Amino acid sequence: MQSWKCPNWILQHPAYLKMKNLEVEDAEQIHAAFLVYMNLTEVRHWKEVSCLKSEPLKLVLLEGKEKEGSATYSVLPLPAHRSLSHKNIRDVLERGFPMLLCAVAADSTLVYQRLSDGLVTPDPPAGPFLDVDRRQRRKRRQRRQAALNSD
């Protein structure tokens, strides 16, 4: 029986090679950036995803669009155990694009967090949510009305 060895395909992928050529010294961050790149391009089907070196951070930064014609996002892939300072976030935001931070766990789980410059009003919740307080007040009012009618 012949033993067949499968080379690590990640190390030969064109996007990974491009990231390595950016001369970022942090191999763990390059690996995280590659996992995020694959998620954006193959799973989420983002358009025009590219990688570049963030000089101030000395990290790989991704840029891309969720769909054709939408805004370009800066995506900062970072291993989950790494910390990030306000200055680091400011350096990415100063590029002028909306920013996503992607925490990459050791098991390759990806968690995206949208970051912004300043406070942003949250979108109202979507779905079949009811105002519980209003519902409870209506029930109390109906009980009072029923009690008044029975007297």
C-alpha cells in the first residue's frame, strides 16, 4: 500500500502567499487573515476582497465589499487572545472605510464585530418582538375594566 502525503494546501494558496509576501512578521495573524479571507470569499461571497499591510499595526488588513456596488469595508482579522488598543482601532478607521474586527478563535470560529468612529444609534430589533410593558399595561387595564363592569 502506497503512503500518500497531502501537502498543506493553505501554504500554497495564492492568497496566503500574497499575505506572506506582505512581510508581516506575525505568522499567527497571517493564518487568521487567511481564514477570514476564505470565509469572506467562499462562504459570504464578498466581492473584490484584497489584502494589504497595515503599516502602523504591522498586520494584514483585508478590504472588500459585501456585494457589488456596496461600500468597501476594512476587516481586521485578529487571533481572539490578542488585545487591541484604541489607537489600533483609530489607525484602521482613519483609512476612511467602515471597519469590521474579526476575532479568530483557536478552533477557527470567526466572530465579526462592526466598529465605528463615535456613537451609532442601533437599528430597531427585527422580528416578532412585542413590547412586554405595553402588553402588561393592557392586561391590567382590561382587568380593571372587567372589575368595573361587574360592579
